[in-house]
Amino acid sequence: MAAPYGGMTSPRNPPGAPRVGMVGGGQLARMTCQAAIALGAGFRVLAGSSSDSAARVWADTSLGDYRDAATLTAFAAGCDVLTFDHEHIPGDLLRQVPPSTAIRPAPEALRYTQDKLAMRDRLTAMGIRCPRYAAVRSLADVTKFGFPAVLKAVSGGYDGKGVWVCRDEAEAAPVVAYGIDLLAEELVRFSRELAVVAARSPHNQGAVYPIVETVQVDGICREVIAPAPGLDKEIAVKAQALALRIAAELEVTGLLAVELFETRDGLLVNELAMRPHNTAHWTIDGARTSQFEQHLRAVLDLPLGSTAATAQVTVMANVLGGTGDEWEIFDRYIHVMAADPGVKIHMYGKEPLPGRKIGHVTVCGTDVADVRGRARRAASYLRWGSEEGE
């Protein structure tokens, strides 16, 4: 008898329960664990430390360094599908994983989230608009490109790390002196930042969520408004089609997040991610199918779920580490829950270091200003112990 779900079986699981392994034990893995429970899918986590967000709550967690070939291969051997909560896994290590374990997304696709220059080259060749860019090997290259310039690490950057806005040679020189691979991009004049998350399965089924507006502060996403207020319907449809096209042409399996600049002349692609993404956390409470369930459905080659919103407006606000320890933050629940029972709190079990994402809140409603204000006040109180914090 043919095995279900694309022919995947595991001797450690009952028939019909394939096992997904997620490399990385951060909050994305933690929230994917919850979706796996509801689906009844086998789920394993490879975490670097027992203090990692997912390792704190998930029994089937292996500890080890994902950069070690033996560790990665041994972990993959116990999985039908291997997927990721970050993009830092070297492609040459993934290619050593036996073909009996499906890697989704594949190393060939994942490359375009690991190498920003390769991503820019590929998207440009596809005729997709991106910021003007150039490879940088010396200060002279930056000067030739022109100022102001945004210098980016070709690999390894996230949450504003590995990004430097340079307005002259004096600011660019120390960045170039780091000796890392860089590219220069124009400093885009945009009206706002948008994001769209799509899913694609191995059978080429696609699904896409509503376009959202993101609010970034110091390179860190602080708020997400779903759907993006006042976005022209034609632009929204084009952005959704763009995400589905990129997913198909890059052969992404799982989720694809596309971060966009909205400019006077149209949309520009800023970044790509091939995993659950901060800009779609709102879907846990505000969509028929959360991004975490959708990612599992996609990598398991199950029919994809509905991406329809369950409210007119949903706002997600990240909770950053501010003052105090975890116990003080837990005590702050009382105020937040009593003040607004409609607020949904999602904490990650992470040490609340200043500026670190330690959780998020979600509020659903009908009025953008009202919902946004409620989310901001809740996130502020959890961070600072005051509704009037930053």
C-alpha cells in the first residue's frame, strides 16, 4: 500500500504521521511545535542549547551544532522532511544529507536567502525590480557607486545587523575595513514598507496571505498591520502575484516572505526569507490558517489552508526586552489582560535582553487606529511596565 503524504513514512512513527525536523531552536520553531501538535505530525527540533526558545517546551529536541556535518546528518536521518527556522545552514552540509530525507526548501532555493548578491542578481534577471545595487570589494567601489549608500553584509545579517547607512567615505571606510563580503544599495525613498508571505508545496500548489504594512525601528520590525491600510487593490494583487511567482521560479517549498518598499514608482523587493516570518505572526490569531500550520502543510505536501483573514484589522506588535527579568514581565500580564481581554499574548521564553524580541501581542478589530493603539499599549506595558513607553 502506498504511504500517505508523498510516500513518506518513518519507523519511529505510526503510519500516516511523517516526522518533520526543524533546524534551529528559536521562537519560530517554538511556534511551529504548536502547529505540529494540532496536525498530529511528528516534529523534532535541532537546537544549539537547552535554553533555546523551542528547547524549553519541546521534548523531542536534539542538542547540537547545525554547522557540524555529523550532527546535522544524524538529526536528518530521523526525519522525513528537514526544514529551518533560520537561513544560516551551509548549503554544502545540506547536500550531504541522504536523499531519503526531503530538504524543504532545497539548498538551491535557500541560497537566495543566504547570499544577498545572488538574490539581487537572480531577481533582476527575472525582471523583478530591486534597489540599485553593486558588489563592493573596496572603498573605491563604494565611492564609485555613490552616496548615500546602504552597505549590506552579503550573508549573515538580520534585524538590522549587517546593514550600515553610509553618507560619505568616512562612514563607509570602517565598514569596508571589516573585510567581509559587501554589496552597496541605493538608499530608497519609500512611503512605507510592506510584506507578503506565500506558501508553495512540492506539487506546486500556492497560497498567499494579505499584504501587510510593517513598521521598522532601527532595523527591527516593531509592528505589523494586516491588511496594509489604504493599499490600492491592484497593487495588492500584483504583490501577491509577485510572491507566488518568486516562489515558483526559485522552487521554494514551504513559506516565502517577501519584504517590499512601496515607492512613488511602484514596489521594490528588499529581502527574502524562506521560513515562517515575523511579518506573519499575526496569522496565529488573525487568519484561518496560521503561517506555522501552513509551513508544515507545505513541506509535508498536504493541501494548503485558507489564508483568509478572520478580522477586518489585525495588528501584531513585537515585545522587546526592556527592563526587569522574566518574572516581572509575567507579573505584567495581570494589567494587560485586565485592561484589554482581547489582547493575545505570545511569549517566547527568552531572556529579556534589551532590544531582543521576547514575544509579541496580537489584537483584532475593525478600526486601524483603535487596534493599533491597543497593541502598542499592551506591548509597551509588557516591555516597560507602562503603557506610555517607547
